[in-house]
Amino acid sequence: DTGVSQNPRHKITKRGQNVTFRCDPISEHNRLYWYRQTLGQGPEFLTYFQNEAQLEKSRLLSDRFSAERPKGSFSTLEIQRTEQGDSAMYLCASSLARGGGYTFGSGTRLTVV
Amino acid sequence: GQNIDQPTEMTATEGAIVQINCTYQTSGFNGLFWYQQHAGEAPTFLSYNVLDGLEEKGRFSSFLSRSKGYSYLLLKELQMKDSASYLCAVRDSNYQLIWGAGTKLIIKP
């Protein structure tokens, strides 16, 4: 297992376009988390899945954001009608349910121009 | 509300020792994590404390006092590669991680 994998590493998009990011967690981890991080801040929780079920979404996650984890393995995060304020690093992490540490992927850096 | 406080920036000298403090107020407590994050990279796990006391792992140690809502990360024999941000995070009663904003550590030769 090579850890948590995220694609793409970088994405530049024009305002108003839709973007989709992918996260492949550690295979035996059943929890998967999405975070957003801006410069000089800690990660900000967006949503998490236990297996294929999306158990919690942050109130900060507007209707333009949607996440899926269709078979309880990889996950996608889609942002529709991107805005400049969406520019950030999007981090994915996985863990075993309720215990242990969280392993992060390398992140996807989104720039909206 | 939930709050994690840590200093914004610290400077130390190569070979020295530095202590990064973290205080927290959260709804419940199920462990405290320290992560290291180099600029432009993802956080990497350093330590985990769930019981009071000191956990030592090589040059890095982490201390927890649950009654005081306080933790520190101690870095010994500092190396230039230790220049990074250090993030404190608490897992609350819902098993969600609450993150501090991070402490940027600058190491000078």
C-alpha cells in the first residue's frame, strides 16, 4: 500500500468551471475525510465517509460542493461553478474508524483565476 | 465553541531545543495529535497523546495535561529540516479533528 493518493496535484481553472478531485485512501481504512486548507491556517473539515456512507458535512460546505464514495473505496470531491474563494489546498485523509491516526494524501492545490 | 490555540511563529537555533505549546477547549476529548507540515505539502503524523504524561519518540516528545487542556511538542537537537509548521489537533466527542492554525518554526544556523 502506497498510502493516500490524490489526483491531480495541481489544478488551475477559470471561475465558473466545475472541477473534480479524486482520493484513493489506504485500503484497510474505512474512514475518509476531506479538508480544505488555506495559507497559514490549519485544515478545515469539509466532510467524511465511513465506508460508502457520508456521515457528516460541514456547514461551510455550500451546495456547490459534493462528495461521493460510491463503493467505499476511492472518493471524489466536485466543486461546481468555482469561485476565486475556492482557491485552496484540498486534503484527503483516511483512518480506521474511531481509532489510530489519520494519514493524509499530498493534496490537490486548486487555483481559480 | 471549540478552540485550539498555538503560537503563530517561533524561531530557534540549529542544535537547540524548542517547545511548542498548545491549549484547547473542545466538546469532549478523544486524543491530541501533533502533525508536521512543510510548505506546500500535506501534514505528516508526529505524535498522539490520549493519557496525561510524556510520550517520547526520538528527538520529538509530546506532553499532555487533560485537566489543564494543555499540550506541548518538544523538539531536541534541532536540524534545518525541522523548519516547518507544527499543527496541534484534538479529536472531540464526535471523533472529529479540531485543528489549530499551526506554529511556523524557523530554524536559524
